[in-house]
Amino acid sequence: MDSLKQSIEKLLDSKPVYSEPLPAPDNDGFMQKMGKKLVSEEEIRRNKALNDFGYNQNSLNIDMTRAFLELESYCRKLEKTVEQNIIDFQKATSAISVLKKELDNVRLRSTLNSNQIEKMDAGLYKYTEKLESYALSISPGIRNADCPKGCVETDISDTIGYYDRIENAKKTSDVSELEKFCQAAMNKNLSASGAFDEMVIDFYGSDRYAAVLYGNLSRNSIYKIKLLKQGDVPHGHFSVIVTDTAFVPRKLMLKSAVVIVTGSNPFEETSGDELSNLKFLNDCGLHTYVTLNDESYKEFESKGFRCVINLSADKLMSGELVKIIEKSMESAVPSGAVSFGTLTDMLDNPDDYYLTDPFDISDYNQNRRDVYPYNCLAAMENAVAASIKSNYFPTGIVTACRVSTAVEGTYSFVDGLNYINHLNYENRKKAYECAKMLLEPDGIFLMNAYDSVVGVKVRSIKGWNYYPSYEALWTKQQIINELESNGFKIKFIIPTGAGLFDNLPPKYRKSPAEWIIGATI
């Protein structure tokens, strides 16, 4: 740039290539002398050409000088841009270096380090619990300001397509059909004349623990709590039972419930048939148990119960137990369940019997998979399994086995589809242990879990005797809790089968029929 600038300055200081001679001071004398000379035409032409060349050369020099000045200005701007880019690059290099050190320190992989998650979760839980308890103590309505206490928004699914249905009823020749439709519509409108449906929790219990919890729920729950006395008919579809043993009143047996066991020997007076019935209903997702001491909790575990929570007695006054009860109610199983004794009686004939042997269940499932809608569910399960094998493993090398048949070795993919869900909880825990031994550290364990809400409702409509094999049912949170309590980490959970069972009431048709779960260890 400096040499270019010097060249331009020399060019500016240089004299023109050609200049016309200045006239002499004595013009008259000069012209007289010049006039005396004889000039040939050839000399005139030569002088004219020289003058033209001089003018053209001067013009070219001026244009070149301007071009060089513009070039110098552009180069100066370009030089500043390059200098700024160098500065920015140096800053970016420094920032990237710092970021790399941060990432190396944290060792960030696909998720945060599990220890960091546990620390953050513990801290968040500690302060969240304080905030929730404070909110609960102020006002129950603070958590649901737009809805009256004890109510949820009215289900309007039955009114969808109202005008189309009434037009079809008007066209029919049978007037009674129109009358039936109008009567049903009127009853619906009268029962849901407001914007909300009332939700009630039946409360059963009479000891000192029950009194404490009833007061806590009455003050802090967003739902209405109805205390059941001896001989009262249950009002709601969900109940809270406080008892010193695992006893569940007969009138509340087939309803969704949170059973709070206060004693340390919950099965002291429980017969074998009663125990089988309680375990079956627990495995259908109806009953969630809360124990207040370690001895009772261990008893439930040893007897093969799932969905058991252990809390200290002082939690009866906290918002934590209110939260557990309300979450259980929000995913409550609808009416339609039967006891284990009733189910076995339905199948008590030579041709029908209740399948509990895994091999018999496997043959039954193979036949059922060819029938709608289970063939659709089977197609979804196969698609998920194929996708995992194709996309999850970066090396492309997949070793697979069935958890029901493999006994040794390690595999990247362990298949528990349509096997785990047909075992009772005691046998499921054994299968989980087997799956963990077979599974490689980064492998996937795949299983399916039928949804408890849809599962119970489908069976109540179709008939429990049409489902002669043992089959556990879960809500989404229940299957997550079960797998995590047995040492798995949930990788994904996929809801499938919504809308396949068209005989369901409208409010249940959008619910998933099953969950497909992938887990690691």
C-alpha cells in the first residue's frame, strides 16, 4: 500500500507529457517572423498529429491518476475489513477455547451427568415442596383458580355432531327414535347445565390417622371430600381408605383408591383368597398403597404388590400426600373391574380356563395378534422394534434375544414384548433381573404395557371372560415407577392404539390402548 501511494504521488507531481509553446512577449514581431517562413502542408499535418497525441496522453494520465486514487481508497477499506475480521476471529477462537474447557469439565454427553441431575432434583424437590405446602395452606383454589372446588370442566364429547344426529333422527320413519334422542339430549343438558362436573373423593377411616388426613384433605384438596360412615353408599368413583391393615371395604373394593396402611402387620387377618384378590386389583392399576412404616412396606414388597409408596407419619399433614391422592384420582380407573374370584368363576368350565402359564399365554397371544385391533397393535410394536434395530445402534451391529428364552450371554437388544405384561409382579421382578443380566450397558430393553383405563373399560364392555389370560395393566406413571424401581432408566415411552377400540365411550377413545417402553440400565 505504501509503494502504491508513493507511485500515485509521483504521478500527481509529474509534468504533462505535452504543452503548447507559450507566445513570445512581442506577439506582433513574432507573428511577422513566423509569417515570413514558408510552411509546407506536410509540416502542418505533422504538427497537428503531435498536438492531438499530447492532449490524449494528458487525458489518459489524468484518468489513470483518478483510477489509482479510487483503488487506493478501496484497498484502505479492504485492509480495515481484514484487520477487523482478524480481531473477530481471535475473539471467537478464545471463546471456543473457553467453551471447550467448560464442556471437558462437565463431560457433557447426551444428557447431564446423573449425579448432577440427582443433586439438582433434590434441591428443586426441597424448595418445590415448601412452595406447594405454602400454596396449599393458603387456599386450595390457588391451584385451580378458574374452577370451583371439587369440580372439573364438563365433558362435551357427547354433544359433538349434535345437529347431524338430530337431522338423521328426524328423517327416520320411527318417531320413537327421535323422542329417545331428544330425551337423552335433554337429560345430558340438565346434568351438565353448568360449566363443570362435580368430582368427589369418598373418604373411609375412623382412627386418629384418618382424622388428621381427612382434615388435611378437606382444607387443601381441590376436590370435595365426603366422609363415609357405616352404611353410607359411595358417591364418587375414587376413594381414600385409611386402615391399620390391608383391609378394603367390599363396597369400595372395585373402585380406584389410595389405601393408607397405618399398621406394621398389614396381612395379619388376610386370607389366601383375599390376598390373591388384592394383588390382582393392584396389578390392574386400581389400588395404590401408602405405608407409614418400613415393616409394612417390606411386607407389601414380599407379597408381590406394586405401586407401594412409603412415607413417614408426619407427611399426613403435608401437601405431598395431597398431591399423591390427587394425581391418583386424575388417572383413576373407571368402573367395570371384577374381583379375581369372579374372573376365575367366569372361566370355570372344561373349555375355558384362566391362563397363567407363560407358554400357554404365548400361544394365546399368537392367535390374538391376527384379530383386529390387536393386529394393528402388533404392527406398531414390530415397527418400533425394527426402528430401534435400524437407527439406535451407531455401529449397525445388533445382537438380540427374547427375555423369555435367553439364559446367558449379553445382547444389545432384549425383547420383552407381549411377555412381561402377562406375568404377575413377583414373576415380572424376576424377568426384570434376567433382562438386566442379558442387557449390554448401552443396550435397549423393550416391552409393552396395556393402559389400565382403556384395559378395564374394554373388558367391562366386552366381558372379562373374553380375556382368559393374566394381563397386568398400568397408567403411564405406574409403568415408569415400576421400571425405575427395578433398576431401569426410561429411554422412551410411546403411546399407541388410541381410537382402535371403537366400542369405547367417546371420553376414552382418545386414550392410548398401550404404552411401548424402551429402557436402559
